[in-house]
Amino acid sequence: MTLFIILAVLTVVSSLLVIFQRNVVHSAVALVAALFFIAVLFLTLDAPMIGILQVLVYAGAIMVLFLFVIMLLNPAALEPRQIPWWTLGSAAALLLVFLLMPALLNTVAPRQAAPAGPGFGSPELLGQTLFGSFVLPFEIASVLLLVAIIGAVVLAKKES
Amino acid sequence: MMIDIGIIAAKAFLVLFMVLNLAGVLGWIERKGSALIQDRIGANRASIFGFAGMGLVNTLIADPIKFLTKEDFIPPKGDRFLHTLAPCLALFPALVTFAVIPFGDVLVVAGREIVLQVANVNIGILYIFAMASLSVYGIVIGAWASNNKFSLLGGVRGAAQMVSYEIAMGLSVLGVLMIFGTLELQEIVRAQGGLLGGWLPAWGIFLQPVAFLLFFTAAVAETKRIPFDLPEGESELVAGYHVEYSGAKFLMFFTGEFAEIVTAGALVTTLFFGGWQVPYLMRDGFHLPWGGTLLLPHLVVVLLQVGAFAVKVIFFCWVQILLRWTLPRFRYDQVMRLGWKMLLPVALLNVVVTAVWIVLGERASLRP
Amino acid sequence: MAPLNYYLVLSAVIFAIGVAGVIVRRNVIVILMSVELMLNAVNLTFLAFARSFGSMDGQVIVFFVMTVAAAEAVVGLAIIIALFRHRRSLDPREMQLLKW
């Protein structure tokens, strides 16, 4: 419980920093921190495999790609703050939270914190589920990744 | 409860102590070793009352004092906060990976079984890859925060190189994981205690020789040392991503690099060279395949295992230093071609071949 | 483990921060990063439900979300690089050739 509160505060603060930092690199570093804290939250939910994958895929690959592109393009100027948009954005976000809040607070877990079975969240069980009832989506996901690779190469390649 | 926490803390402290000191000693080995290779004398000036100790005083006492008392220069137009954060990010992943590497079997003291590994996680090898993937940030962020064109170039090179070789490294380990059927490093080492055909130790290198070559190449590329030191490349980028670093911060980058060498050595040992296994040494002593038996007390067995692990790790550290001082640097397009067009396809092929091999029923006779 | 509702509320807050980021920022890269934040908030919900139902399906879905997020980030960043080559800017307001 204490652990959850600490992690929640850290996650929210670093997510806010992503938005409030005017420098792109600072935003990216804050996002890495946020993703890392979310990965630890995953660990508290008995999902060690997914938590490690989060660090490996998000922090280790996707965010490096972001930083790589930022450094490649190297946009120099700081972004100006525009008050009307900031008001609109904060209003939308607050409205969203307040509309969702009652529903979320009234959600009753079917078996409140049921004791996780042995091996819950382990690589073995994840693999069995993935290659059992989710084989077709898994294969489609691999095709999706292939399409993304080819698409990215075609898009980013210089026209000769 | 308190004793358990104390044991874990003691193990963590011991491992950290050993790794940091080994990293320091490697600095000495590198300077003296390079001198040996290049037919020079090497570090020999600093001495205490005339005692230079083969350059040990120079590299282990004088150098750190020099680093720690130097001015800490931050570029005026650089980013103060990120410039300070980057060396920490470079050192952190290299040190935490050691938490899951087993350095011995079980030590029994007063009826209490102590597994000689800081944390036994069921996804050990993935944890190592996750932490290793974080080590890119030290370079990228440090390079950007320096506000220097040379470091920026070094940072971009480093990011691309490390992400590319991570893929080849992950795929090469896949074959080993398929053979042993687990992600736990302690289990992988235990499985390597068996014998192939009655006499050959079932080490990873004999089961997955191709994976070893791929993994070792990728691991050297991940440590960013010659022949893969493009992010630093003195003759092209002055010193690459750490051009603007001095004093204690530079020392942290430097220690991080040596800690990465130790990590790479320990991983190669654990996955391919039996970790703490000594050939034919069981829990109660030596059982030679041709019939001899030599029973040993428990403590001697454990000490032999830990010693074997240390010797293997130091050997692979030395191999890496030897590589650094004998090979020329790649060109950048060659680095990328090697990673994507050679290592990656071979690693994929290795996975397919291993899978076919396992399915064809060889498993029964070869799986230890 | 903290009660399910706590996780849901936290994930709603992170999601809302992501939404605000998409609206207020004037840099395509940061907008893309805010989208990543929203995806992660949803992942957190999936895992919280997976834990309280004691079912692995939620974790598998998160696995797929990560795959899609990786593909999305790669293609998105490639588009950004292509755009930057033509316009020398990362400001979404300058990308208005199709605006009516």
C-alpha cells in the first residue's frame, strides 16, 4: 500500500513533467522515468514478465528511438507556451478525470485481490496463453511488425 | 527474518565490492597489458617511498586522486542537470546486472542454505537484458547535455550501435535458453554440470558454439570498445560522448566501461562456460568419468566453485582487453553491416536450427 | 496489493495527463510521447484487472499493446523525419496543406 502510493506519486509527477518541460529532451527523460515507475507498478501486480518487457521494449528501445530522432533533427528553439491551448487542455483533462472518477471508484473487483495462483505472470504461463488461445493474434502481430519495419524504412529513406 | 535480510545485504555488498574492485584492477591490467603488447614499460612513475608495485600505485592510488581532485567542468551552454545525471545512468546498469548472476552453488552454514546469488529471479536473463538496454541513456543524455557537436555525433552513433547489437545479442542467447529450457541463470549453470557422452562437460559452448561467437561479438560491441569504439573514436570525434567530461564524472564513465567488461565476462562465463561449475566436481567432491573419486569437504567444494567462477570471469576480461589492443577500429558502415546483415541473420538461423534439432528428438541424449 | 480502484484511478489520471499533452503541446515528438503515456495508462488497467480476475488474458493483451506501440512509434517517427525534411519544423500547425 505504501509502496503503491510512493510509486503513484512518482509516476504522476514524472508524467506531468513530460508535459510541462518545454525542452523536448527533458520531456523524453521524464517519460523514461514515468515508464520505469509504471514498470515497477506492473511488478506489484504480479506481472514480472510484462514489467521487464516494459523496461526492455519501452525504456530500452522505443524511448532510445525517440531520443535518437530528437538528436538527429536537433530542434533548437524552446517551444512557446500558449495560454488558450493550455487552458483548453487542462480543462479537458480535468473533465475526463472527474467524469471517469465515480465509475472507477464504484468498480467492484469480482474476487477482490484473489490470491494469485502459482506461476501467475511467469514466462511459462504467459507463453502457454500466448501460443494457446492467442496464436492467431500473435502471428498477426508479427506481420504487423514486419509491415512497420518496411514502412519505416520506406518513409525515412532519402529520395534519390 | 533479520538474519535473511542480513545475508542478502552481505551478498549484495560482497558482489558490489568485488565488481568495483575488479573494475579498478582492470584499469591497471589494461595499462600494463597494453604496455606488454606494445613492448613498452607502462605506468611506473608514481611511487610511495620508492615502492611503485608494477604501476599499481600509479593506477590504483595516484589516478583516482587525480580524477577526484580535478575541476568538474560543465559547459556553460550545456544542460547542468542532465550533464550530472548522465554518468550516474552510465554506471548504474553495469552494476545492477550483477544481482542475478550466480557466483557459486549453495553454501550450507549451520543448517542454513545460502544460494550464492544476490537475487534469484525466474526471469534472470531478461532482467539483465532490460538493465543493459538502459545503459544507452548515459551516453545519449551525456552527449546531448554537453552541447558539443563531437559529443552529439558520438551520442547518435552510440545509440544506433547499441540498439542494433542488442537485437543480435538477444537472439543469440535464445538458442541457449531453448537448450536449457529456463530463464533462471542459476538453473542454466546447474544444467551445465552434466556430461555429454559421459566425459565432455555440458557447457553452453559445446551445445551452442555459434551462439557463443555471436554473443561475444555483440557483447564487445555493447561495451563500446575497440573494434567498436565509434561513439568515442579519438581520431574522429576527439573523445565522442564524453568530450566535455572531467574529474569524478569522467571517472564514473570510465568505471562504468570497466564494469561492463566484467559484466560481459561474467555473462559469457555463466551462459557458455559453466558459470561456477568445475568439470567433474559434484557437491561432495570429484567424480572422474574414468572411475576415480576424490571426496572433499563442503567448504572446499564451495570455495573451488567460487574460485572457478572468478578465474573464468577474469580470463574473459583479459580476452576483451587483448582484443582492444590488437584489433583496428571498424568504419561506421561496417559496424552497421556486421550487426544487421551478418550477426542478425546468423543468429536467426541458429535459432531455427536449434529448434529443429530439439524437435528431432536429439534432446533426450544431449539435454543434460 | 492495493485495491483495484486505486490502480484504476491512477491509470485514469495518467491517461488524462496524456490527453492534455496531446492538446497543449506544439511539438509532434512530444505529442507522440503523450500518446505513449496514454497507452501505458491503459496497460496498467489491463494488468490490474488481470490480477483481480486471476486470469492471464490481460497480460497477453498488454503484450500485444506493446507490440502495436512499438510499431506505432517506429512509423510515427519515420513520418516525423520525412516531414522535418520537407518543412524544417516540428510544429503541427505548419502541416496544413490538406486543411480546408
